[in-house]
Amino acid sequence: MRSAGRAAGSAGVGSLCVLVASVLWGTTGTAATFAPAVGPLAIGAVAMGLGGLLQALIAAPRIRREAPGLRTQPGVVLLGALSVGAYPLAFYTSMHLAGVAAGTVVSIGSAPLASAVIERVVDGHRLTRRWMIGAALGLSGTVLLCTAEAAKTHSGPGTQSVGSTVLGVGLGLVAGFTYALYSWAAHRLIRRGLTSGAAMGAVFGLGGLLLMPVLLATGAPLLSSWSNTAVGAYMALVPMFIGYVLFGWGLAHVPASTATTLSLLEPAVAAVLAVLVVGERLPLLGWAGIALVVGCLAVLTTPTRTAHRPQAATTEHSTSAEAPSVSEPDRGPETAPAVIELGQVSTG
């Protein structure tokens, strides 16, 4: 039981890291409004590109030390890097076309479902009741937020056209899928015995390199004023570098589907900041959506009692797509990590 307690505590720390990262990410849309002359492609490229390269630089000793492990999984590393390169371009363009709140809601709100599908198809994980309850609350909240934002958008003059909003929502779905993909890739590398620093540094470093041509082609406005430069520096250093370091630590202790579900806090933070800082108005329906997101986080992060069962009595195979759950690095292709789920100890 002592090991179960340590595992539950480790999952709690992992969940907290993801939640803090989500709060930092929630500031990006508001920060981007302080550099209106900078296009969404440049914002995405400077944020994820420079942030990713900085992660790789800090993690360079670990990457060198763990290079043999990285070389055994080149497909996972490349898939994660491609997803890192595509995500910010789709995400910030989605916010530009559909609005800060709606773009964030669709991008982040679709990620848990995409992550669950990936884990189900690739890893054979079965969705658990607790994850489904939390995801249902969180997704319902994001739908309410999106509905409230859409109603507000189309009720005023000079707002986005229906076509641009639809395109923005479509790009938001692309962003959600690529977010789920690089989260899964990083978690997979960590489960195979790599440290979070090496896994995140390799994936985000390569992704950052892929974004450099985009930054060179679109980033001139970032140098046109001190405010634009400050926004670019903030985006790269705080939400992207610090945020994804925390996210990597979280992925070392919770599965990707749990991490992406916990990150539903991001659109709630973005919506609140849009009201408090940008001056947007959020209808009652939007506040109800935020309440549901908070309910989702409560379901996924509240510790559950562990049943006093003999270890040998555990027979059921269940997914780690529920929070809080803990996975440790794989010790081999046939060894499954231990996870804590719904008050019982199971393997998954």
C-alpha cells in the first residue's frame, strides 16, 4: 500500500504540473492581442519554434546521453516533431479566424477525444468510467463556451464572417489532433524509459527547427516594435518553454489522454482573461461552460480511496486513460506499467 500511496502522490504532482502549464497556455491568446500587427503564423512560429529550440538546448546533455534510446524509436520522434510543427500554425490561425475564446475552445476541447482515440487504436487502451465522466463534463463545458462565443460573434457588426469562422473551427480541430499526437508521442517515449527532458527536448527541438523557415518568412513584424518583440519573447519563454517543461514532467506521471483532458483548463483561463484583460463580454452560457470545466478538473484530480485488496487478486486489464493514474517507464516491450485507477490497483 505504501507504493500505491507514492504512486497516487506522484500522479497528483503530475496533474498539478499539467494544470499550471494549462494556466500559462491560457495566457497566449490574450498576449497575442498586444501585438496585432504580428500575424498568427509568426506568433505560432516564434512561440513554439524558439520555445522548442530552447527546450532542446537545456536538455542537450540528456539528449546526448539517451540518444541510443531515441534512435530506437525514430518514427515516434518524427511524428511528434511534425505535430509540434503543425500545431501552433493551426492553433493561432484558428484563434485569428474564429476568435480567441472559440479557437482555444475548439483546439483544446477536441484534444482529449483525439488522444483517447489514439490510445485506443494504437495502444489498445480501454476508456474508464472516471475518464469518461470527466471528459463529458469538460467537453460539455467547452461546447457551451464555444456556443456562447459564437452567439456573441455573430450578434455584432464587423465580426468574422461565417466562412472564416468555419475555417477557424476546422483548423482548431487540426490543432487538437496534432496536440494529441505530440502528447502521445512524448508520453510513449517516456514510457519506453527516456526521461521527460530528453523526450520533450528531442520532439520539441526538431519541431522548432521545422518552424524556423516559417518564422524567417513571416516574423519581420516581431522586430518592428519593442511591444511586438516583448510579446514574442514572452510567448517563447513563459507559456511555451516553461509550460512545456511542466507538461513534460506531467506526462511522466499521467497518460496523454489524462494530460490533454486536464488541459481543458486552458480555454477557461483564456475566456476569463479575454473578459478581464481584452474587454470581451462572456454571456451566462459561457460562465456555465467554465463551471463545467472546473467540474471536469475536480473529477479527474480528486484523490480516490484505494481499496485494501491483495495484490494477487488483480486480474482486470484497464486503460491508463483516467486521472489520476501513474505510469512508469517501460522496462521492456512486454512489461506494462502499474497504474492507480478508481480505488483499485490494476495493470494497463
